[in-house]
Amino acid sequence: MGRMAILLGVALVALVIFLSSVFIVDEREKALVLQFGQIKAVKEEPGLAVKIPFLQEVVRYDGRIQSLETESLEVTPADNVRLVVDAFARWRISDVEQFRRAAGGGGITTAEQRLENILNAELRAVLGSVTSSSVLSADRVGLMNQIRDAAIVQARALGVEVIDVRIKRADLPDQNLAATFARMQAEREREAADERARGQETAQRIRAQADRSALEIVSEARRDSDIVRGEADAERNRIFAEAFGKDEEFFAFYRSLSAYEEALKGENSQLVISPDSDFFNYLNSVDGAASQSSGAAATAN
């Protein structure tokens, strides 16, 4: 019975020693074997591993991609318009030995604090070299890439690989919003006033050119019409002269009819003139000729 108890005790001790000397590394983890605080082995491949029981300990770190959100940071771009910026980063442990030396016993918490300091410094450096309009425009993508590249270089000292950096928010501080909006409104109103002034200047110039062109066109048209009218009057006088030379009686007849037409225009025209006036010479001669013709006809009958 005593021998059985001894064997059981030895087996139990052996089991404890065996369990203390082996450990399992998960595929999502990276492990370090420490002896009195010194790194003795690095276990990054998943599976079963061994260590010296009671003398060595195992420290495990998450090997997956992790995220870090920075606290709201106030930066001042080149145009002195303050912005409140929120950013986040994606990172993972690339060198577990370097990570242990840099972070010490603080582990992930210490590494995140130091990584956040790096990101804040790069955010201030990169965003401080450009204007606020660049930060608030599509140029932000290029700025984020600059911050990421600079953070990658500095994070190597932590044994960390920075995968990506993104700016979540870039807004004006609440106390500056009203003043900024007022300034933006004043600038837009000034630009609108300049555009209106330029438009009015252009409109006046176009109107002046149009008025001058219209005056030139009208003057040329009047000149051409006067020339045509003068030529027509000359042609008419020539025709009249030829007609007068060919048949003086017809010309007198036409001129008399024209005179009667001009004198008796209107619906209620009245003309007071003596019957033996020269104005009615042609009518009197026509009436006399008609009377003589009537008398001759009567005598013949």
C-alpha cells in the first residue's frame, strides 16, 4: 500500500512537471519563452512547444491585425485654421522580440500609447504643412498615405508594422465654427460682387459696341437710301423731261392731275378759289372743248 502511494505521488509529480514543460501556441498568437526576464526562445509557429518547468515562463501576444483609434487631436494647418482630427490605424506585431524590448512588461497597452504618440506627431507634421482646404478635400488620401509611410518607419523601433492610417474626421472646433462660416460667407459675397462688377463691365462694353454698330449700320443704310432715292429722283426727272419733250400736252395733263390730287386730299377737303383761276385752266379748256363738240353735233343734226 505504501509502495502504491509512492508510485502515485511520483506519477503525479511527473505529470505536473510534464504539464509545466509543454505549452500550445495558437495560430493567432506569438509567444516568448522567458527565463528570469530574459528571452530564451521565440515561438511563432502554431503547435506544441516545450520549456524548462518552473524556471521559464511563456508570454503570449496577439499576432492578428489590431486597430488603434487616437484621441481627438487639434492641429493647425498652414493657413492657421484650426482643425479637430480623429484618426485610426491598423497594425500588428512584426518582430515579437523587438516588441518585448520596446514595450517591456506593459505589452499591448504600452505599445499602443507609443504608437499613438507617433501618429499624433505625424498628423501634426503632415497636416501642418498644407492648408485646411487640402485636408477637407480629396487631397486627404495623399496626406493619409504620407502619415502612414512616416509612421511605418518610426514604428519599426517598436517591432510593429503599421498597415494603414485613416483620418476619420477633420472638423473645425465648435468655438470657431461661427467665425469661420461668417468669414466664408464674406469671401463668397466678395467673390459674387466681383463677378457682378465684371459682368456689368462686360455688359456695358457689349452695349456700347452694339450701339456703335447700330449707329454705323443705320448711318450706312441712310446713306445708301439717300443715294438710291437721289438716283431714283434723277431717273424720274429724266423720264419726266423726256415725256415733256415728246408730248407737252400730256405732261400738262399729268401735272394738273397731280396738282388736283395733292390739293384735294382728305375726306373733308375744301378749296375756295376763283373759277377763272389759272389752277383750273386745264379743266376749263377741257370743258370748252367739250362744249364746242356738243354744239357742232347739234348743228349737224
